[in-house]
Amino acid sequence: MGVFVYPGSFDPVTRGHMDIIDRAAVLCDKLIVAVLTNRSKTPAFSMAERLDLLRTAIGDRPNVEIRSFDGLLVHFMENEGAKTIVKGLRAVSDFEYEMQMALINKHLDPTIETLFMMADAKYSFLSSSAVRELARHGGQVDDFVPAGTASVILAKYDRS
Ligand code: PNS
């Protein structure tokens, strides 16, 4: 229980993210979806756009909050009084990077745990970058992004 944080770029949010959000939210008192202000790689969607898409997707789920953060995740966690990081794993290819992050975060703050959830098999191939690629080339994204967000995502690429 307690406060869980689900961090990511959410550039943009996908149905895979929503699956993890729904499954994690029932395991905690409060789930904070934490959107990284990404300084090293320029996101396709601005912070305001990514937050808006998440608001549309998450709607009125009572124990889910959306925040942005900058800097280290463990510092954000400490400020929020959160002890658990939630991450989704799609395939073995996600494992190495996620293990490195989990171990670095554990080193930085040994009181913080990372909880991994296996992505639903029907989303195991899905990524924000695949959604961007589809949208850029006028492909259908409806099946991959939350209800109400497809038109905004396509509009970004003048494909609405
Ligand atoms: O959706 P993403 O891009 O895979 O999310 C990556 C994220 C935001 C979880 C990760 O980059 C992160 O936690 N960044 C914050 C900086 C940090 O704390 N890094 C860990 C120590 S190097």
C-alpha cells in the first residue's frame, strides 16, 4: 500500500501504460503518474501536451494523480513520501535497462523498492515510439492509445 510512483516520458501515453496504471492503482493508496521533463532527449510532445493526454486518458480515477518532475526520480519520491516505483516490463529487451535503473535507484535510496509488472501480452509490442511512427505516417493509432487521445496525437502530425 502507500504511495506508488509510475515514472516515464509518456510521449505519448499508450494503452500499455494505462494497463499498468489500472493494475498498479488497485495495489496502493495513491498512484502518482510522474512525467519526466526530458532534458537529454527532446520529446515529440511538449510537457503540457503529455499532461493533457494523460488527463484525458486517466479521467476521474480517484487515487491516480498526474505530476511532472525534473531531476532524479528518488528525489521526487522523497518529496512525495513515496517508497515504491512501478515499472512495466514488455520483453527481455526491457530488462537490462530497467534492472540498471532499479539498482541505481536502490543505491541512491535503499528504502525505495521497484515493483515490476509484466505488460499484458496484447501490449507487449507496443511503445510510444511505435505510436509516433504510425501517427507520422498516417497509420491507425486508435487501438494503441487511450480513448479520446487519438485525434490529438494525429493532429500533432497533421494527420487528423
Ligand atoms: O518512459 P521512459 O523514458 O522509459 O522513462 C524513463 C524514466 C523517466 C523512468 C527514467 O529516465 C528516470 O527515472 N529519469 C529520471 C532521472 C533518474 O532518476 N535516473 C536514474 C538514475 S541514473
